[in-house]
Amino acid sequence: MRWPRLSPPVVFRLVAGGLVVLILVAAGLHLRHLPRDVGVPDLGPPGSYDPLAAGLARCQALGMKADGDPACAAIWAENRKRFFAPETAR
């Protein structure tokens, strides 16, 4: 059986497809070795403690468990109040 001649557009598509596969493999290997620790959230400059920011960070750390937490519901309500009416919430 004889192989058909490869025209330049076919060669270009093969090379482009190979490069896409190579880039995806390289990205996968790179992401595989990234550190998974996100660390402590930044709560602002030192000395400016905001209990709302600390509560939001705690609720974020809880993840899906925060949905049933009444303290998180109150913190989110206060955050919405500050966001939508910033001049009256303080």
C-alpha cells in the first residue's frame, strides 16, 4: 500500500495539532507541581483588625459547611449591607 502525498496544509495541521498536545501536556505537568497551600488570607495592614473580614475569612475556610452556619449567614448579611449602602453601614 502506498502512502498518499502530504500536502502543505495537511502538514501544517499535523504540526499545529502536535504543538497543542505538547502545550497541554506541559501545562498539566506544571500545574501538577504547584503548591496547594493557599495560606492565610490578607486582612489588611497590621493594626487594622476588621472582625467582618476575619469572619468572612472563617466562612470561606469552612467552604460548603458555611451554608448551614447561622454565624456565616449573619456575616454575609452584614457584608451585603456594607456593600450596597457603604455610607450608612458604618
